[in-house]
Amino acid sequence: MVRLRDLGSIALFTVAITAQTSTYVNPAVPTGTPIAGSYAGALRPQIHFSPPQNFMNDPNGMFVDANGTWHLYYQYNPTGIVAGNQHWGHATSTDLYHWVNQPIALFPPEERVYVFSGSAVVDVNNTSGFFPSQDNGVVAMFTLARYYENGTAGPQTQNIAYSRDGGYTFEYYDTNPVIDSISSQFRDPKVSWYEDHWVVVVSYAQEFVVGFWTSPDLKNWTFASNFTAHGLLGAQYECPNLVKMPVRDASGAVIDEKYVLAISIQPGAPLGGSVTEYFLGDFNGTHFTPSDAITRLTDFAKDNYAAQFFYGVPDGQNQVNMGWASNWQYAQRVPTGNLEGWRSSMTVPRVKYLTEAPRIGMVMVDEIYDLTPILDSRLKNSTFGNGTVALDYSSVDSGALYIEVNVTNINTFDLKDYSTLNISFASPASGEILQSGFYFGGDNPFFVNRGGIKGFDNIFFTDKFSTADVYSTGSDNGIASWSMKAVIDRSIFEVFVDRGIHAGTVVFYPTQPLTTLNLAAQLPAGARVSVDIWSLKSAWAEYEDEQGTVFGNVTTISANSTARRSMVYKSDFSI
Amino acid sequence: MVRLRDLGSIALFTVAITAQTSTYVNPAVPTGTPIAGSYAGALRPQIHFSPPQNFMNDPNGMFVDANGTWHLYYQYNPTGIVAGNQHWGHATSTDLYHWVNQPIALFPPEERVYVFSGSAVVDVNNTSGFFPSQDNGVVAMFTLARYYENGTAGPQTQNIAYSRDGGYTFEYYDTNPVIDSISSQFRDPKVSWYEDHWVVVVSYAQEFVVGFWTSPDLKNWTFASNFTAHGLLGAQYECPNLVKMPVRDASGAVIDEKYVLAISIQPGAPLGGSVTEYFLGDFNGTHFTPSDAITRLTDFAKDNYAAQFFYGVPDGQNQVNMGWASNWQYAQRVPTGNLEGWRSSMTVPRVKYLTEAPRIGMVMVDEIYDLTPILDSRLKNSTFGNGTVALDYSSVDSGALYIEVNVTNINTFDLKDYSTLNISFASPASGEILQSGFYFGGDNPFFVNRGGIKGFDNIFFTDKFSTADVYSTGSDNGIASWSMKAVIDRSIFEVFVDRGIHAGTVVFYPTQPLTTLNLAAQLPAGARVSVDIWSLKSAWAEYEDEQGTVFGNVTTISANSTARRSMVYKSDFSI
């Protein structure tokens, strides 16, 4: 039962359609200045974005501007270490790893109304009329969620705010909401441009509906279609994303393009809590038509939720997204809150396109966005058949590594159940261990096990994850190759299996830093294993003052900065 | 790419269409006599079916005959403790708990050809012509899988065998295969009757296709339709089941009927390895049409695979099935093999029908089949608000319990995050603990955690499982009720949450028997918790001789035993 716009004006909820142009600033929340924080904690990721302090969840409002600056906003409680009091935090980057913390971008319009998730676009052609003399105006569209004094949920409505300074400060539109509702479960608008109009996908969360609305100007929205009850339902649909991306063949050449509709489900994921599924299909400007009946998941573990695609990546290029690297089952309880005053990081930025995977057909692959800006020293570069690699990386200040493993010339006729490649990270001080590995024989599972890490105990903090990876073999000769790429960063491990066909995001909380790596290959004769291990430079350390505090910055830009640099969106990072 | 029958005759594979009427008996496999085994081991389930010794996987050939005898066949390696050398083991029961081990029912036709999964029907009207003078003839349809001397897989074809003694002994049909193929991934036929013809669903495993074929006589099959690539793919489709079942309203009244198409996926389940998904729809005798695009899973844990529905449950009644309570990721490594000489049990028999669940819509519910025949003593019957129940059940010989918890009058406005009901089973001797519980506030997760059980360590043996259970609240007053039913049986825990809307099957392997139960409720004022705990009688102990061995039986029946007893298929077991 969809709540249509014309139901929004009944008397009980008129408060929701009062235009809100002012904002409510809790006295504890700083304005006009970034929030400072220490990024030196033993669990604090060094190449991932995390908030300076307090609680972060969904990425919001992501866009890349004409100058190549990436804007990341995020669901943010600036006054607490659990969810609540939702604002939009803000950070900017020119390489997606070095983030400058900016002042909070969106404040609630009034007490007990919170700024929930949403998106942002650059209104280059001033369709909105907000930007008479500039082509870099930004419009954010987001949910305002009202809560009554007794704590019960009021309506969730869709609203806009505009920024004339390129996304650093916003004004509320004076005739919000732009999509009204009486539902308390209607949220997470994600806007994109289709040929000659804006399109927003927005979730009727507990009705398992993604609504499609269109607009010429971001202010006036017309209902277009619903996409209802596809795939896994969980118990809510959240954070839909609609995005067109290239289809690439095995050589990387673009052979087609296709739409992806991603839906985050929470709670009720198969592994518990939060997960994201996606559907492939076509979009005609008003309707999404799935091209098959397959339910695909973005991640085989349980710490990648509500990923959002950056608006503004040029048509035809690979898309880029980042997800919230956590799970509502334990996000508000992880030990970084009490130990270090922050909770949650984003995933690494990921380059996304579609390709045909062996047997299972078309999938969205995840590649790590170009790591060059933070690539430090090559610690290992080994090629061998069967053997091991042992590395003590305790001298790497960041504690962060990039690992690439390529296995070639695998004679699949000679595979045994014990034909494996194992990689583990350990703390000699505490005995803690994070394990990962692949079984080349049998059902081809790739696994990650955080059960040997002891700094967090929670009834929902599942220990083991795995996926079945059907890797390619040569047409007739049974000779196969296989690869993995991974980043480990103090309390987060992200692994991309076999060209990124499978991705796993796993947070873990050791009591002592992991400082040793062991890799062991046990493969049929003739197989070649190539291992590259690089240390990664902290993307935060260079911003620290003598006391280790990162202050962020107040970036100001002129309203008519129009130069669009020749951007190259770097994908397929491979050393 | 479907392998059609007419492709089966090319020269390379002519061996596959040689009629096979004889069987190959490995000298180590006993014929005409049941295999004996001890059911006394500390890990051996007492109210679940498990094989007398060695390795079991999928349930096969399940039917209930006119006399009310339930026949369970199963994938069986009679000579080893891992999969291989597949036969059809056989057991019979009149109550689905007391099983009589019978002689092996189906032997391979020749060396290196194995009898894989399949189904059986009673050919009451002698459509097959095998049964000129009886109405209790049984026809089994199953996959024969050929392996070449070098270990590579040859074709999998669909074959039949008939039994003139009610399912105890079988003859191979003399013009097998009845559905030929050149594919090595084509298996698991499940036959049913539709109005005036037989229908079989069979899996083209690596093409993600369920093929529908029809036949007047079980011998001649015509391709009818394909159901292709729906829901989660994993890396293979296996063991399809097509079954019609009633749709019941909240009062239990039948308001409709609908078809369920269940598909087991392996490997590549979201939790790793094996899982079963199902689709709701209509069936017209040749084509299955899904009634929505939803992907539903039968279980929120990872130990219920390849469940099969019994043939012969009268039209309009609830269906009954049992699953294999394991997962290919670790089935061949669980410690019962080395410790007690057997591996894998089936789930408890489950009564299945469809109903509307709050918010998530129509689902297949699981109820425990009538436990009366094994119900022993009521150990606890408590009603309280907040409080605890502690029980030492070390004196229960079977180690098996039935637990029922009903919670009523929950004021949902007063729920807190810590409003919980926890139940745990422990070994005071070893400190091992199996935990389960429900959070009434927030996202309503129900969880099971086997991480505190120490007798088995495996990289794929995930510790924690959960599901989001949206339970019903009264229409306006916010007053809710909730329930769970569970069976614990030495090394298997099965739990049915909130009327069986969610089911979880969890195997666990303690080093010492679990002998204490603790239940704790922390709920808003006014809530009433009612707890019933019963000991269960071992269904195996009464068959044991003085040395503790269960010998099974050789049941013989006359060919024209026609009396159909007035059967009541007992559902909705509730004490």
C-alpha cells in the first residue's frame, strides 16, 4: 500500500508540510567549523573514511564535482556514539582516500526532526532555478523524519536543500517537502538524471516498494512507477540506488550498458541484519524492467550496507561507490566507541561495472579504486609454485596493507580437496588471527574467518563467511587461473576474489594490532603463485597536529568556478 | 543450454542408454538384510532419523503408503564415512519418529555408476503397467551418475525402478534411462501426479534450470517447460520439489491452495554451502508460473538441505517433508564419523502449509509433526511475567527435549532494546553452551549461537545465525504475542519461531552432553510468559539389543495389500 502524495495533507500531519527553511542547531553541535578528532587509535582505519568522532552510518549525497572533488556526506550523530540526532556530516577528497573533514552540511530543521539519508546532484543547467548565475549548484534531496515527544515515529517526507557554494553549505528549499507522505517508513531518495528529466528512487521501506518519481526541476515530482517485492525482502527495503553502468567483456572492452537497481535490506539479511541485493535491467525514464529473475548480493560477508553511487561520473564510464562498513546488528556496540570515541567507517571506494562471470552469468564486479596515492613500499614480490610467504609488518606505521595474489597454470585435473591458498594475519602478542583462503578443489569456497579475533563479543557478530567462486578454466585444456586482491586496515578487511566477481567486507576488532602475515599455497605441480604485498600510507597522519588531532578544513569556493578538468576515473587498480 | 532427450544417442555416450536391469553389488555391501548400528553414542540423535552407520545425505523417494507407512530412502554410502558409492538406504515408520531400518533398497547398476537422488510414487492405477494385479506398486525415479575410470564425471540420466512389494525391493526397468542426457549435471527427479498425468521436476544443476517433463506412464517422458534462473543462484540448483499445499488464515482455516517450487542451492548459499529457497506460484500441469518475484529461504541457519516432500499425502491436506540436517561445507568432516561411525541426520518431520506473515506476506510455515509418540514427561510448566526457569535434565536418558514458549500481552509501547527472552543449554562439565533468544525491541532478531560448543572446529562451521521476526500486534492497542517451539536432541537443535514463520536448523557437537536449560525473560510489565518443557523418549532405544545394537528389520508385505486406513496427518503439534 503505497502512500501517494495526495494523501499527505490530512489534518493530523499538516505539521509535516509546513515549509522548513530554518534549521535547528542543538547547542552541542558546532556550526561552520569541522569537528576535530584523533585518527591515531589502534582500531582506526588509516586509508578508509571514518568520522572524526561519534557515530556514522549511511553514506549520503555523494557526488563528484566538475573540478574532480569527491563529496561524501554521511548520516551522523555529532553528539553521541550511537545512532540518533541525525545530521549530514561532510568530507571532500580529490583521490577518494585523503578526506578533508568539512563542517556539518545539513542540520535538522527543528527539534525532533532528523535529516535521514538522501543524495545530491549538481544542477549544471539550473533546472531548479536556485542557481541563476552558476553551473556548480548542488541540490540535496533527503528524508526528514519526525519523532513525537513520546518517541513514536511520525511521517517521513522527501525534501530538498540547495548549495550555492559547491556543496559546503546548504539552504532548505522554502516549500518542502517535495514529496509528502503520512508514512513513517518512506525514505532514502537517490536522484539521477535521465536524458531530459530527474529521476528519484525512494523506498517505501516496510511495503517492499521502490518508488520511481520524475521531475523537471527537482522541486515538482510526479509519481512514475513502483518496483515491488523483488528478491529477498528481509523486513525492510532501504537506500535504493539506480545507476547505469558499462558491461565489459573479459578483455575489459565495453560491449553494452545496463541499469543496476540496488536495494539494501535491513533487518532480515540471510546472514542477519543488513545486506544489499541488486537487480539488473533496463530503465526507460519512468520504469525499471528487470532483465532476469535473479537475486544477486553485493557482498558475501555482512559489513557492507547502504552503498551509494557517486553522482557525476561521466556517462559510459565505470561507476564508483562506497558503502557503510557495518551492520545494524552490532554497529552501535562495536568497541571503537568506548575505546576511541568513533564508530563505523566506509568501505574503500569501489569501481563498478558488469561482466559475465563463469557459470553464474552477469554480475556487478568490485574493483578497488586507484590506490596509487596511498601506495607506500613494496614489502614482498614473490613468485613460486608451492610455498609460503611470511611477513612481519609491525614496522608499517599505518598497519595497512594491500595484497595481490595471482595464481596461474592451475591444472584442474590434478586438484585435490586440499589444494588451497591460505592467507592469515596475526598478532604474535595476543595470538589473535584473521584467516582467509581459497579451496581450489571441490566447491571452490573462498572464506574469511574473524572468529580468532578477540576484542569484540556480540551475539550477532558472526565469525565465518564464504562464497563459492567458479573461476575460469581454459576452453579445453583444464588450465585455470585465479586471483584475489585485498586491503587490510587495522579493523577492516576487504577482499575481492577472482577479478572482483565476489567481494567480502569484514570488520574485526583485535585486542592487539595484527602485525604478521602468512600465506601458504598448496597447489598441483606447475601452478605459479605470484604475491605482491605493499604497505599503505596513512591518509590521515599527514593532517595530524603535534597532539595527533585532525582538525579538517573549511573549504570555500567561488560560486562560478566552472572549469571542468579532464578527469580520468581510475579503475582496475593493479600494481 | 538444456540437454534434451534426443541429444542422448550420440556415439560417445551410447553406454548411457544401455538398458540396465541388473545391479552391481560391491562385496562389502550387505544385501537382503538391514545394516546394524549403535544409536547409543553421545552425539547420536534419539528422535531424529540417522543411518545405522556410515554416511547419509539427501532424503530420497519419500512416500506414504495406503496403510500409513512412511517410507524414507536416503543417499547412502554403506561402505564409508564420507560421500561416495551412492545407494538408496531405506527406513520405514508409522509415526515419522520410530524408524525401522530396512535393507538397502537400490543398488548401483554397475561399477562406477551411482544411484543419486530421486523420488518415488505409488502407481495405484498401474499407469506404468508394472503392476497388473496390485494397487500398491511403487515406482522410483532417480539419477544414475556415471564416473569414468580417471574419476571424471560422465552423463547423469533419469531412470526408474519398480517395486511389487510396496517399496522394499526394486527391479530396474529394462529400457532405462527414461530421460537421457549427455550432461554430467542433470539430476534429482521429483515426481508427482497432476490430474491425469505424471510430472517430474529435474535439475539442470549448473545451468540453473528446473526442467518440467510429463508422462502418462512414468516410462515415456515429454519435455514440457523450463523454469530458469530465479532467485539466488549459488553455483548449482539441486533437488527441486513441486508441491501443492493449502493456504491457511490466522485461524488455521484453508482459504486457498498454491504451488511451492523449492530449489536447493549448493554451493554458494548466502551463509556458505547449502541452502534451500522456494517460490510460490501456480502450476497448470506443464508450466510453473511464479505469483511474485520474491526469493524466500526455508531456513535461517545452514543445516537444512535438499528437503523432500512425501508423495501420497491426500490432496488438500498439509504437506510433510524432511530435510538433510547438514551442509556440504562440513558434512563429511563432522566428528560423529570418527567418534561414532555415522554422519548426518534428517530434520524432524515437518508439517508445511502457507500463510500470511505480518509485513512480509505469504510464507511457508514449518510445524513439528505430531510428537505424541515420543513425548515423555512434562518437566516444567511455568507461567510468569519476568523471571527465569532453570532445569537440570541430566536424568533424561535420551538427552532430548521439546520446549514451547508462549508470550502474551506484550505492550509494544513499553519495549526496550533489552526486552528479551533467552534460552540456553549448557554442559556444567565442560562449560559449553548453546544459546538462543529473541529481542522484542528494535529489529526483532531471533538468534542461535553454537559458538560456545567446542567439539568441532571447521573453517566453514559458522557460529551465529539470526532472523528478523516481525510478529503480530493487536490492531490498535499495541499488544503483541509471540511464540517459539524447539527440539534439542544431543547434536541437533531445531527451532520454530512465531508459528513456524521462521525455522532454524542447527547441528552442534559438544564434547560433553548438554544437560542444563536456562530460560530468562525480561519483558515489559504485564507480559505473560508460559513455558512448557517435556522430555522426549528415544525412538531408537526400544530397538536396541543387550549390546545396544539396532538391527532393523526385513519387512515383507503381500503384493495386494490394498486396505487404505483412514489416515489423519497430524499437524500443528502443540501440547
